[in-house]
Amino acid sequence: MRSAGLKVIAGKEFRDHLQSRKFHLIFGIFLVIAVIGLIGGAVEYQKQLADYNKNQAAVSDDEFGPHPYFSWKPTILSAFNEMSMLMTTIGVILGIAMGFDLITREKESKSLKILLSHPIYRDEVINGKALGGVAAIALAMGIVLVLSLAVMLLFGIVPNFEETVRMFLFGALSFLLVFSFFAIALFMSTIAKDSGSAIIYTLIIMIVLSSLLPIFTYGSVYTAVFGQPPEPPDTTSMMRYGGYGGMYMTSASSVTISDGDGEMMSDPEVDEAWQEYEEKSRAYWEQRQAVGDAVSLLSPTSNYQRLAMAVTNPGMAQMMKSSYGPMSPDDEIPQEGFSALVALLGDMAKNIAALIITPALFFGLAWVRFMREDVR
């Protein structure tokens, strides 16, 4: 029969987090910046909504009205998109600050040996510490959502059902991001000898996952590993827009056929050199995109940013996704409704899985390491 140690330890850790000065300081800074950002977002939303209504009224009778890409109805959730940037910095630091000394603090104060001398299972210690941290993070994210809703109501903005669901999804994603770095810090706390070493190890992992991996997928680092994109052939051609890598070329020569009443121009002749270049260029950019997506799965911040964009601004997320493939200007981009959101999240299922697996993996490593800890 299990003891009640899990409940006692989880409750104590939860109270310790809420009474911690570092939790008050970091979470207080986060709240202040978030509220200021939301107020600015609410003001900007009202301005965009007024402009949108004005443009809609001006073109209501014009069949050549604005293109769907530029007629998105503003949403207050765009303010949450800006908050996601804040979450990847201060939110990550909050998770690290809550977890880096959970075990090393007990080692340094010699209280871990005393704690384990009580009739308590060792796994209840690590599980209780993790549950206390999870509860504190969940409470913090709940406070953020409540304050966000309060700011909206102060400006007379009442979110509809769909926007409310997206707000909760945004809160769940933010929880997973903060919990990911909490789990990483907890793992480092189990393998480090002291709190100073644990925070250094955690910061190194954070820099690698949040900065170095995303850099690899862009610019000169990728080019240095996989080579330069194909060079276009040196022939007389004209410019044409392509979906991979921006502009590419095609032959300017064409065939004209006379039908007696005039001349009719046919399609441009196929230039084999340019056709081969287009195929190589497409394969290069597809490979580059696939490698970039695979590497980004290892970064919790990259997964979070993509998912947060899909939740708060699905129209923009769909447009960014389409920028890597052929897209016709007449293509209709889903902008509103749960169907657009579900479709985007379905495409990003691997990002959702990665954001869940990361904290589970590091907590599992911390659990195994702590259970094998030689406490003397």
C-alpha cells in the first residue's frame, strides 16, 4: 500500500513555488509585460476592425474588390501571437527557475537523506516535486488567461466561442512549453552536483534547443552542410515566379502561328536547360524544407511558435505554409472557422507530438536518474 507521501510532497512543493521570491519576480515581470502587450493589442485590434469595416463598405458593390488575402477580418487573438514571443523568453526562464534546484537544493542542505529516511517511497519524492511544479505552472497559465480575458472585457471586446476555444488552446500550448523547460531543469538537477552546475547545464540545453537548432535550418549553416542551390543556366530568358526559392527563369522564345486573319502566339518553347534547373531547384528547396522541419521538431520553442501561430492566426499560418509550395493567387485560404484550425493542427500533428514528448522524455530521464541516485 502506498503512503500519503506523494500528496504531502506535491502540496509542499506547490506552496514553496508560490512563496518563492524568484517565482514572484519572474512571473510578475511576465504579467506586467503581457498586460501591456494585450492593452496595445486591444487598441490595435479596434483600429484594424474600424479600417476593415470601412474597406468592406467601400468595396461592397465592387466586383473587383480586395483580394481575399488582404481582406482578413481582424481578431483579438493577434495580440496572443505577440504574447507567444514573450512566452518563449520569460516563460522559458520561469520554467527553468522553478526546476533547476529541486533536487540539488535537497542535496546541498542534506535534507534529501533525512527525507528518504522517512517511511516514504523514493518515486513519491520525484513525482511529488514534479506534480507541485506542474500545478504551479498550470495556475500561472490560468492567471494569464483570466487577466487576458479581463483586459478584453475592459475594452468592450467579447470573444466568441471559437476565439475562446483558441484562447484555451493557446494556454495549453504555453503550459507545455514552460513544462518542457521545467522538466529539462529537473533532469539537470538530478545529474548535477550543485545548483550552480544545474543552471549552467540547463541554460546550455536551452540555447542549443532555442537558438542553435533554428539557426541551422536557415542561412549559411545549411548551405555549408548541404551546398549551394542550383545555378541558373546562362541563356536569354525571362523571369517567372516560382514557388521554391522565389524567382526562376524560363525561355523567352515562343512559337507564332498565322491563321490568315492574324497571328496567334502559343506557349513559350520549353528550354531543356531551364526545365532541368527548375527540377533541381525544386528538389533542393524541398529537401531543405524537409531537413528544416525535421531539425525544428527537436526545438520546443520552434514547435510552440508554429502551433501558436496556427491557433491565434490560422490565415497567416496557412499563408506561410503555402509559401514553401506552389500557390495560385486564386487559391482560397481558410481564414475562419474550426475547419481551418483543425486542418492546420492536423498538418502540425508531428509538432504537437514533439511538444508533448519532450517534457515526458526529460521527466522520464529525471525519474530514472533519481531512482538510481546513491544518497549517502
